[in-house]
Amino acid sequence: MRLENFEPLFIAMNQVGEKKQRFTIEYNGVRAHVLFLADVEPFLLIFGIQGTNEYFELEMNQDFEVNSFFAKELYRKLIEIFNIQYDPDHKFTPNDFLSFGFESISWTHFSRDGYVIFSFAKSSNS
């Protein structure tokens, strides 16, 4: 799955010489702090779950694509961490998580006291 909204973030980061960025997402009422590492190949998304010792990593290629087939262990971890309840009408997929978490994000950046700050907001149509 291509996470298109990481491309403008990557471009903005490169413009100011940044190679790492941290932000927070919330999925199903659970907060995850995400570290985007653009100084390694493939790129890396590291998710730390707030209030727990849980974390997981996803690799992202130079085209901002993440493998949406998760290993069984990671899939089960996502279900447990994010309190996914069984729904007979819709089986939870990694694309559900990736789409909700990142597809509708828009990035902005600004400078304050010599530090470059990146922020994001959910698009109004999500």
C-alpha cells in the first residue's frame, strides 16, 4: 500500500535537512507515537504504544509503499494493541489500520526558535 502523504513530508524534511520525524496517531482510542526514519533504506516507521511497552516496526520503500501483508505475529499484535473487536461483516485488515492512520493526513512545517516543527492534521473529508 502506498502511503502517499509521506511524500510531501519527506520533501519538506529534505528541504530543511531533517532525516527523522516524530508524531502521534490515534487508532481505535489507542495512541501510538510514530518515529519516521528517512535516513535508512528502506525507510522505517517505528510505532511505540503509549502507556505500554509495546512497539512494532514497518518498512517503507523509496516509493512510500508499505507491505500490507503483515506476518501473523504482527497482525495478532495489532488486534490486541488496538482492541480490535471481531466483526462478522468485516474482517480487520492491515489496510484498515494503514488507511485510517495515514491516508488522510496533511503535513505542514514551520520554524520556531531555530527548530523545524512538522505537524499534521486529518483532512476534513475523512
